[in-house]
Amino acid sequence: METGVVYSDSLLVITNKEMVFRHYYFPMLKRRIVHLADIERITVEKPTLRNGKWRLWGTGNFKTWFPMDFQRPKRDRIFFATLKSQWVNIGFTAENGEEVEEIFRGKNLIKS
């Protein structure tokens, strides 16, 4: 993992060049590293039943994969990362969604 941590919690780490999902793969709990340069865009949505509020880990539609977060139903926002070279998107949450959203806006990954 690259140094220069910008944000870190029990779910993910964001550095200047990459994002690390701590518990991505099922059932091994292995992490996944995504380089920020490989992200086409990130969208932010209010959690609902339709977009993954109760998706604690895995996928329900084979289009979006959610890393493990058993507290997801309590979070105030869900992020969706569209990757440039991969068909499957990543839906994820953070312990401090507001701070993470500001970081992504500052890196121009969230387009308003």
C-alpha cells in the first residue's frame, strides 16, 4: 500500500493514489486495492432498499459488488465507483461519509 494516507477507517483507506477496501473478497476477508487513476467517476447516493442499504456484503445484481460493512444500513450515504477497465462497479460506505465525499470532490472524482 502506498503511503500518504488521506483517510482511514475500519472499512477503507484512501491515499493520494489509491483506495484500499479492507474486507472486499468473500469469504476470505482479503483487501482490494483500486488505483484512483482507474476510477472513471464516483457517485454518491442516499441509501435505499433499491441501491444497497441492506447489502452487507457481496452483490444482488452482479453489476455492483459491496465490500463487507455490517453497519451499512446505518450509514448516511453510499458511494458507487465506476471503474474504467472493469464491468463490475464497487458500492461502498465509509464511517465518515462526509469527509470521504469531500476528499473525492477534491480529487475531481465526483462530478457535480
